[in-house]
Amino acid sequence: MTKPPRAELKVPDRPLSEQDHDVLVLPRKEVLGEWEYFRLPVTKTPQGSEKPGEFHKSPERWDLEDRGQRKVLNVAHPHHEASTQAAQQEARGPAFAALPIRPDPDAASFPTCFLINVEQLDVPNLWSIEEWDDGPGGQDLPTPDHPTGMEFLLALPQGRVLRLNLKDLASWPKGRIDVKTLGSDKIELTDVDLRYESELWSQLRNGTIAGRVTVGSNEQRKTLPMVNLTALLPGVASEALPDGVHRPDKTGVVNFGVGGKE
């Protein structure tokens, strides 16, 4: 079957940062094949009545024939590249990411596509399903069992990633908490050494904002939720870019995973 034509893109000589980005959606695994996803192309330059930033075209189904598709899936499904069969079976990766043009760790990165991976989300979640979120006459949903603690990763400025293990949350006092008084039996805080965490490093450099990543090795190996807090500080990094890079003349865009056949 012949595929529908892709949106034509002009490719500049160097990476550019645009304000308007395509959206790549990885639906639940029963919808598409393992190596497929949907692309929702955004209007990047004025086209008749279409304005930049608007979505007018139908979603496109992308597969192995499309340029950059393997790079997108390598970011979305890092477990495919794991060295052991057990690690390959443990699905993880970004739930939401702003994919850069150049994913290489030693290259400057400029976001060009938003990626949403629904397999890494819990819908509804523990906040949206609880009784305190019910409206008048709302559906009476069962209350799920809440974990007694939580372990997670927070990516911070200065190249720091903190690993926090919070225990026995129900016993924590309200208001301001003195960590020393709380004690190590309730909270563990670790400054992660990224030299030994290649998957975590790669996910952050490839634009992950929130998702799940495996850290540790051998018997200490564990998959944890991760949030890149620096991505939630609008303007801190983007406004530092030179004008010629941050606000190009809209002659085109290089898309990570978008742009025609290989």
C-alpha cells in the first residue's frame, strides 16, 4: 500500500530552534506495530489560511522506512538497546520529551519535536482517581492502595541528578520538615554519579522531561520515575541562545525523526 505524502521540509545547514514543533505519539502497544508511531505535523510557515503553530494535517503513521525513525524509537524505548534479556523486557523511557535535533552527548541540542509515550503513563493516576477529585454525581471509583513510599530521580541545574527514597510517607509531619529530625529511616538522598549511569545520561541529553529510567547495575539495578526539573524553568536555557539560533528566519527546520525517506 502506498503511503500518503509527507509534509515537505527545507533543511538548513545548521541546527535551528523553532517555536512550533511536530508532535510524535506512541500509543498503547496494541494500536500500532512495535516500530511504529504517529506524527502530528504542525504548520511551521504561513500556508494560505494556516498559521504557524496550528495543526491542520491528519496524523501520519511512521515506520522503519521513514528517516530518523530508528533514532526516535531508540530514545522512546531504551530497553531495546539493553545488554541483557531481562533488561530488554522491562519497558521504560520518556513519557514526555522534547527531542533534540542532534542526540549526540557532545553536541548542542535544540528541541524540534514533542514526544508523548502513553505506555509510560498511568491514566488515571493516584491523584485523579481519588474521592477528593470526584464531582457531584460523579462515578464512584474504588480507592487504590497507595504505596507507603516512593523512590525517584530529579534532574537539577549544575549537572546534578538527585535520587530520593522517601519511606513511610503516612507518618511524615505536615508543614516544614527537618530532614535531620526525620532521619535516614524515612528519607535517603543520593547525588547520582552520571559517569556510571549511561542510560540516565542519554535520556536527559535526548530531551526527556518525565519518564522512567534504569539506574544501578547487577542486583542494585532499578527502574525509577525521573523528572527533569530544568525543563520546567521556561527561558532559563532557551533565552541564553544567540539570536541567530534562538529565533531563525523560519527558512526551515531540521526534525529529529521527521523529514522524508532515508
